[in-house]
Amino acid sequence: MRANLLAILVSALSLRVRAHGGIWNYSIAGTWQPGYFPYYPAEGQSSIQRHWADFRPIYDVSSPYLVCNNPGSNAEKYADIPAGGEIKAYYPGWPHDIGAIIVWMAYCGVQPDACFSFDGIGKHWFKIRQVGLEDGTIRNGQWALKELLTSNYTWTTTIPTSLHEGAYLIRHEIIALHVPYTPEFYPECAHLYVSGSGQEKPSEQYLVDITGVWKANDPSLNLTIYEEPTASKTQWVIPGPPVWRGSVA
Ligand SMILES: [Cu+2]
């Protein structure tokens, strides 16, 4: 009896540890780019993705780890992408189906290696894509995360065509909402060099500091999807600034 109970506890615990995830790889303008794999030693890994310790979410909305995960230390490389190019992020085995996906960028500088000396702290970040509740109710509707699960764990984003050339961090953020009153943030960052003839940069109204953009008491974050009146609502407001798309479609 006791052994059985122990076995159940152990398997429940390991399920919980495994029931998270993140980006393992990218495809950038058609070129495969391995991510940093958190469960392998750092030595020998060379990635465009900033280092992260494990699959667990970030809970503290004021934590510096919210920017590029824990520890979010530097990547070894960067990937070239033209403005208007596509970046695909792969989340193999991603488990959760209630929540949003927001893709952000931050300008590091004009030199291709500028992101290597940029910690991502400060009012530098702008959204380039966001998807929350697309259709139906908060409890049962079509969320970005359901779309991720039915798209071979792939999330595709286009770099705005008119974006100014330079080095940028790209930050993919999942906000999972399946645990009552406990939003889970899953951020990962990668280094890009965007080329092209674009001349635009997002203006002030689009720029935020990641360690301050989310409020723990925001009704879009501090909620339970399982109870009324929230469960049957068909609107979920995506928090934060508007998405910057540039002037060229
Ligand atoms: Cu999880």
C-alpha cells in the first residue's frame, strides 16, 4: 500500500517536472539553428540561443530571468536574417494548451556582435507578433498554445519588412494559464542580425522593459480558466504594448 502510494507520488512529481518545455531549435530564413540544450553541459554547445537552466517557467514578473530565462547568459553565435524573413521556433513536446505566445525584439546595436554585450535590461523591447485567445471561450477555445500543438510544435514569425538593419535579440514568450492564479512565463532569447534597406525603428509607445511589463494583478494573468465568470468569456485581452509591424505590410 505504502509502496504504491510512493510510486504514485514519484510518478506525479516527475510528470510535473517534465510538463514544461521551451524552444529547442530554430529555423531562420530556412537555415536550421540548434538552440542551447539546458540538460547538456554548456561546454561544447554553440548556439544562437541564450543559455537557460531547465524547462521550468518563470513566475516572478519582476525577475531579471523573465528577460531571457535563467540565467539568460550569452549565446555563442548569431543568425543572419533579412527583414521580412521568417523565423520558426520549435517547441518539441510542448505540453500546455491554454495560453498566449508573444514574440518580441530588442535592438542591440549596429555591429553584428552587439548583442553579446547587451543584457536586455531596460526599455528596449517591442512586440512583433502576439496571439492569445483566437476563438471560442477561455475554458475551451482556440488559444495560441492549441495552435502550437497542432502545428508540429512550430511557431512562425515574420521579421517586420521595414525594420532597420542591425543586431537584435528575439524573444519568444509563452504565457501559460492552466494553473489557477499562477501564470507561467516561458521566455527564450536568440541573437539575430537583420539585414535590409528598412529605415524604421519602433517609437516610444511600442517599447517596454520586460521586468515591469507584466503586472501580477492584471486580470488577464491573475485568473482561473476553470470557473465563472471567466471560463465562458470569449475575450481575453493580451496585456502589454501594441504590436509593432512597421509601415510596410
Ligand atoms: Cu509546464
